[in-house]
Amino acid sequence: MSSIRSLPVLEPVVPCCPPLTERPLSAEEAERTAKMFKALGDPVRLRLFSAVASHEGGEACVCDISDVGVSQPTVSHHLKKLREAGLLTSERRGTWVYYRVEPSVLAAMGQLLSAAA
């Protein structure tokens, strides 16, 4: 007899807010947006995010982006913070972890910083 468990499907956390010039943010929108900007406020995290976002094929193996001037455990810490902020998703393949910036995250960031139509 096997015990099969169903795991819940988690929706990706996407920063979704109107353009800053459209209306004041709600408290929830401000919390979510601040978490995103806080994660990107560190130069190492911003470099890692940029490396993933600009990597060929839209995803990057941690082995390809870890040369940012800090130790591997520190790289892992920063990537975890970017995941927690909803900016990156990850997938383990064998011994390596691959990171991706979801297109909806980039679209939401662009919308947030654009002028209202």
C-alpha cells in the first residue's frame, strides 16, 4: 500500500501594483512593493537578478551566475532573499539549481515605474 500525498499548487508571488503616478498604494501593495525594492536594494542581489534576467534562454544555473565577488553561501543567501521577495523562481535539476525571472514580474515592475496612461 502506497501513501500518495497531494501537494498544494502555489501561485507565484507577483508584485502587482498600479503605476505610482496613478493613485496612492494600499497598505498591502506598499508592503509587497517595499519587499521587492528592499531585495533589489543590495548591489549583489541586483547583480544576481540582472544576471538571471539577462541570461540566454531566460534562466540561469547557479553555477553560471555565482561569480559576483562573494562566497557561495552568501550567493545562496542572496538568491533566497530574491525568491522570498517573489522576484525569482527556482528549480533543482540534479545537483544544480536553475533560476528564472518570470515575465510577469518584469512586466509588473515596469508597470509600477511607468507613468499612468
